[in-house]
Amino acid sequence: MNSYSSIPRRAILALALPAFALALPGGSRAQPARPVALATTGMVADLVRGVGGSALTTETLIGEGVDPHLFRPTRNDIARILRADALFFNGHRLEGRMHDVLDRAAAQGKPSLAVAEAIPRSRLRQHDDYPDAADPHVWMDPMLWAEALPAIAATLSRLPRLGGDLQAGVATTRAQLHRLDAYARDVLAPIPAERRVLVTAHDAFAYFGLRYQFQVESIQGLSTEAEASLSRIEAMVRLIVDRRIPAIFTESSVPDRAVRALIEGVAARGHQLRLGGTLFSDSMGRPGTYRGTYEGMMDHNITTISRALGGSAPERGLNGRL
């Protein structure tokens, strides 16, 4: 009989557990779980992730290629919203079919923020389609998007378990957005004045146009719920033919039927309008890829527009990763 046989099993467990705990990553005790911030879109999630860093688990609700204007949350989605420690959404009616759910979550008292609504209304574009809100597509201007960073940091500071330096996250993220903006100005500047017309599927690029001096024309309005009218398509055909616009752009989260109808209408007038590429508008690329980040999404858009309309962008973009 060995010497351990006379020791009660409960005592053996009491001796063994501390040694097992010491062997776990992180030392003598389990580390507390990081707080979870849930963002509706990838663009919002990346801004929050930049501020919160590794001290925060940042998740995205609406996936790749899904139009947030049309997104309806499932029961599982609602459970994720209510379970998250903090909630971040775009606001200004981008998530038009989630209004009630987001209000319920905010009523719980958890830290939550409508990111685009944290930017002064005077800085935002008004639109007849949304008399009670501003144009929600604020992320299309990196420097305007940066203006929401302090409000994100203030919201995250309400999380009791959050460590890390939020102000350092704000500074780093702001510097990245400045770099992206400088790249856009450099590679878009050479586009001739007569070609500075950006034709897209829906009205998501107005802030981009204001920032980089493009006339933006879209087939649909601010929300993709609005159908393109025949009169709108006819007006755009005349514009494209008269201005000899060389390219039109589809969007990753919007069906291309109206774009192709426009190309056919222009061709019937004797002008060849080509597809300049697919842009990311209301959704980023595949998670885990470069285009699945805000920087990669915008780098793709800037580079695609520049190369299609006569700018000077390198083929593989800002970071050589396209």
C-alpha cells in the first residue's frame, strides 16, 4: 500500500487544484473574461476595435455582403444584442429594420452608442429621403469617421472590466485614418475634371465625393429599399452620354440589375460605358481578409476608382495587399 492510500480523496483534490491552476495560462487564477462589444456593421466594429484593442472582444452582427438597410435580426441576433456588454451601431436609420431592438438594448442601461450620431449634425449631409436623420454613410470620409473616436472611447470607459489605454487607441486609429486620407488625395488628384463623376448603384458615396471633389450620381436613393424609377435611369443615361463618362461601379451589397440596365441604355445611345469594378458600400469584404477590414475596404474603393477614372493608384493599393 503506498503512502497516499490513507489520505482522503477530498484532501488530495484540495492539494492538486492549486497546482493545476498554476499550470494554466495566466498564472495562479483564471483570468476574467474580456468584455464583449457588439457592433452592427464591420465599419463600426473596426473603429471600436481600434480604440478598445486587445482588452476588448469586438464582434460584428451583420455579415459580409449583407445590406444593413434591409437586415432583419433573428432571435439569435437579438439574444446577442441583449447579451453584449456594450453595443455600437451606426444610427441615422442605416439599420432601418432594427430600430426597436436597438432601443430595447439601450433601455437596459448598457453602454451603447450610435456612432454616426456622435458627430455634430452640422458636419453631416442632409437629404430629402431622410427628413428626420442625416445621410448615414459617414464612413466614406475617413476624416469625418475619425470624429466619432472620442465618443467611442467615452462609451467604452463605462465598462468596469476594460483595461488598456483607450486614448492610445484613439491616437493610433486616428493616425491610420489620416494615412488613408492622404493616400486617397494623392491617387485621386490626377483624375481629370471631366471624369470626376462617380456613378454607383445607390447613394452611399456622397461623403466620399465631398471629401475628394467628385460629383456623385446614383441610381437609387440613400436606402436600397427605394426602387430606381424609369425617369431616374433615363436622366442618368443622358448625363453619362453627354459627359462621356467612361465607367460605372457596382456595389458588393446591392444587386446589379439597375446598373446593367443603365449600361444597356447608354449603349443604345452609342456610348460604351464599362464596369469600373465593384465597390464596397454598406458592407466590407470577407472576414479574415484585407478587404474585410475598414482600411482594406477603403483602400480597395479608392484604388478601384482611381484606376478606372484615370488616377495614379498602384495596382495593389496603399499597402500592396489588394
